[in-house]
Amino acid sequence: MSRSRRAFRLPADADPARVSADLKDGVLTLLVGRAAPEVATARKVPIGKG
């Protein structure tokens, strides 16, 4: 069996903890989970009198 090596750049929103690979019948399948988008939250900012 021969060995090979290949490197891939992951997208900026990829979650490194959710990357997996499977090799079956000579086909390599990569699954890359993406991080949930940050949700903007509204907040009240008090305005002082003065």
C-alpha cells in the first residue's frame, strides 16, 4: 500500500473540533463542521443628563 499526503485549508468559520475523515473503497470523505454564526444582541445604553 502506498502512502500519500495532502493538506487542505479550512474556511475561516470551520470548527476544528468538528472535522472528520472517512476512507472507504479508496474514496476519502471529509466532513467539516462550521461554527454557528455570532448573533448580534441588542442592549440598552443609558444616556446621562448633563
